[in-house]
Amino acid sequence: MSAEVAAYLEREIASRGLKPGDKLPTERELAAQLSVSRATVRAALQDLESKHLLERTQGRGTSVAAPPASVNELYERLASVDRAQQDVAELRGAMEPLVAELAALRCSAADLIQLQDVLAASNEHLSPEEALRMDVQFHTILAQAARNQLMTTVLTLANSWTSDVRLRSHSTLEGRRCSIEGHRHILEAVQARDATAAGIAMRDHLADVALLIQQQP
């Protein structure tokens, strides 16, 4: 049950656009709102704290955590670098398989619930824009599941740099099917806690998408 609560709270933080320092309701209030025990809420909050999404301070409650200074500095430096598409593609090709491997080793039950939810909401009949949004969401949750904030920061930027190119891969029925199938294989490996298979599935997925983009006029 704590995994479902953690997944719900993480979605709430994202959808409500909460900023660092914004406070969450108390454990007692959350337990009442969600009709679960305080122990369940406490376990869920601990999970989100391990992902550096929340900060809990004695006597001050729970609030959305600010990224570490090293993450902010990395973001600022990378935001202004030259973003040649080939460089970005090579960056993703090097980092995303490792992220998938780490996610297979480190993901929580709440991470798996969120990945399953995104995959369930993805289908070939979505608009290209909505399909891209689900694609980015899947890769973002996977990066967070790897429990490495620096990697998450780099890949979040890479997602924004490649949105135009990736939209092309979602512009056809075949492209959307390919994306969903690739995500399914990745998730299966992550669920099995098979880091090697997760890395291979991610490499195959990136290669399939790159081939689809190359074949487009």
C-alpha cells in the first residue's frame, strides 16, 4: 500500500507544480485524506525522500526538496552548451542504458507503479504530441528510479533538446507502436531486476527509434 501512496504523492507533486520549500500536509492529514495508516504514509514519504524529492525536518514537517547545489550548477552549465543533435544522441546512447541498469537495481515499488501507469496510458492512437509526452514521462520516471540526481538532470535536459526530433518518431502509427514496444521490454527487464537485460532493452529501443527517424523523408 505504501508504494501506491508514494506513486500518488509523486504524481501530485508533479501535477500541482509544487516548488522547493512548498509544504505537504502532515502525516496525520495525509493518512485521513487517503484512508490509510500513518505508518503507510510514513513509508511512502521515506521512499520519496530517498529520491531527494522531499525533505523532512523535525518540528517543521515535510516539504518539497530543493536540488543540491551540484545539480543546479550542472543544470546552469549544460543549459548554455552547444546542442548538436548528434552529440545529444550520443549522450543519450551512453547514459540511458546505464540508467535502465541502475533502475533495475534501485527502483522502488512506487517507481514500478508509475512506469506501469505510463505504459498503460500509452497507445498507438494518441496524437504525436501526447505520445511524445508519455515517452518523455516514461524516461523521466526511469531516470528518477535510478536514484542518481546528476544523471536525472542531464537526461531531463536531453529530453528538452530532442523534443523536435523525437516528435518525428511519434508522427506515424509505426513510430508510436515502436516506442510502446520498446518501453514494454525495458519495463519487463526492470521489473525482473535484470540490469543486463534492462540495458540491452534500452540500447535496442534507442536504435529502433533512431532507425525510424532516419527512414523518414
